[in-house]
Amino acid sequence: MNKETEFITTPITREDIPQLDNIELLFFAYRDFVGDADRILAEYGFGRAHHRVLYFVNRKPGLTVAELLEILQITKQSLARVLPQLIQSDHIIQATGTNDRRKRLLYPTRKGRDLVLALSAPQSRRIDNAFKSTGRNADTLVMKFMKAMIGKATGN
Amino acid sequence: MNKETEFITTPITREDIPQLDNIELLFFAYRDFVGDADRILAEYGFGRAHHRVLYFVNRKPGLTVAELLEILQITKQSLARVLPQLIQSDHIIQATGTNDRRKRLLYPTRKGRDLVLALSAPQSRRIDNAFKSTGRNADTLVMKFMKAMIGKATGN
DNA sequence: AAAATATGTCAGCACTATTGACATAAATAT
DNA sequence: ATATTTATGTCAATAGTGCTGACATATTTT
């Protein structure tokens, strides 16, 4: 019986996957991009989840817990490990809603603002530097591309 | 004592972080991009780690364990959970090196090749569609940008 | 008064990744 | 020939992030 367990020795190519190169580039670009923040987060004993929460609270101060969950697409239980830590470390403050007192509005403190700026700085720099090497109006085009990348998968 | 615990109510802006919009776009773009594969992986009981291993073994059939660890930037112990599963499920085969018999050369099977193609297809489609909406020569420019995004962080 | 909403919390599980320590086989150096 | 280095594997413990299900509390709406 021919049970030679078929090896494949040829690599996948653009023939197989048209956007092969870009898939790979996106993978490495994102890895190095988040790596910038990871190094700083580690000093605080925080992880990426902390970063994301801190980021969106700074982006939209006063947002509610439900809104945050919606943006991050995580569950309440996941947030429950991370948010209390950010509150206890005085990076985020919770305020009871005035209209609806069930709601918890999330605000950054000065400390929280400072940290998010420190985390974003190297990422912003990396993008800035990348644009410098791509020449004029790359900015507009890349943004257009990125926007088009966002959303549910298409069937075709 | 004025311990009003200073709130910050203003959002961060492009003033604070020049590439704010692109940071966000990259975050959402990547999330949806990997989401394409996540749905398929879940059917096989695999995670992203399996995907990455399978991808690079298909990209460079015959690569060694050490090379794979180098590319993925993970430790041997992390791979030790994932690789045996892919071997047992007949997606990857290990062959002893001929020159150096300490080495384990990793090859995809037919099944492994088929799976990596199935995983990459929706990702490739997403990128393709994104380019359709950005017009001509976006491809070259975006690739140039992505390449420039890769590497160690810069000090400036 | 009853139902719905917003949030919190407890318990348990899964996946990915880490470090440190130790083991084995094979190649290389002395 | 012996010693060391290299490539890989494995065991044990820990951390971070996410999930589901169940239940509790406060507040608002019906």
C-alpha cells in the first residue's frame, strides 16, 4: 500500500493567493507596531487589553461601559479583569451618569492621559517615518485603503 | 483638602498624536483581517498560533523548528503545544534532516496546504477588495508603506 | 408592581505565551 | 576519544486575555 504520506515541497505563491505578499507585510507591520507599546506596557505591568481600554477612554472621555464593550467587542467579564486595575492605578475614573444613574461614565485622569500619550507616541512615530519613505499623498491613499479593509468579510 | 481627583473630559486629538487616525484604522483593519481566518480556524479547533505555524511551513516548506521560532518570535515551549497538534491532525509532517540529522524539517501535507489556502482566501479577498476601492497604483504605495512599517522602533 | 436595562461578580474553562530546568541525540571541537 | 555545542523535546509553573453561564444589585421604564 502506497502510504508514503504525501509531502509538499513547493511554497505557496501569488498563484495560490493573490495578496500573499500583502498578507505577510500586514502581519509583520502589525506585530512591530504593537510591539512599540508592549515594551512600555510591560513597565507598568499592563497588557494590550489595558492599552485598548485606556486608548478608547481617552479617545471618547465619558463613554459608558456598554459603549466600551461594543467598541472592543469583548464581554463584560473580560473587561472586569482589566478595568478595575486601571481604576485602582488611578489611570481611569468612573462617574455615575447624571441622566441615567445606572450608567458608569469612564474618564481618564491626568495620569491616564499621560500614559496613553506615551504609549501612542512611538506608534505615531513609526507611522510618520513610514510615510516619509513613501513620498507625497501616500497618506490619503493608505488611509483610504485601511478604511476599505474594515468591516465584515465579503462573500465574493 | 482639594482632592477632587482631576477628570479629563477632552478627547485626545491629532494635536496630541499626529497619526491618531491611522493608529485606529490599523487597529480595526487588522482586527477584521484576522477575524476572517478566526472563523475558519474555530471549525478545526485551532487558534491563531496554529494558523501562523501552518502559514510559514507552507511558505517555506522544509524549514527547521529553529527557523520557525525565529520567524514567529516565540519560544520553543510555545510551539510545543501547537506543532504536535498540527502533526497529529496530518496538516504538517516532520522529516529528519539529511545533512544534519538533529534537525526536523517541516513540510505541509496536501491537507495542510488545502487548509492554509482556505484560511488565506478570505484575507486575500479582503485586501483585493480594499484595493479596488482605492484606485490605481495604490498597491505599490501601500506595499511600500507596509515595508517601511516593519522593523525596530526608531528613537526619533 | 413588574419588567427591562446597566453594571458587577463568581466560578470555571480555553488558548497563547512566558521562564526555568532538565533530557536526548547528533554534530563539532579539542 | 572525550568534551562541548547545537537542535530539539518535555515537564512544571505562571501570566494575560478571552469565553460561557449564573446570579446579584441598582435604576429606569412600562
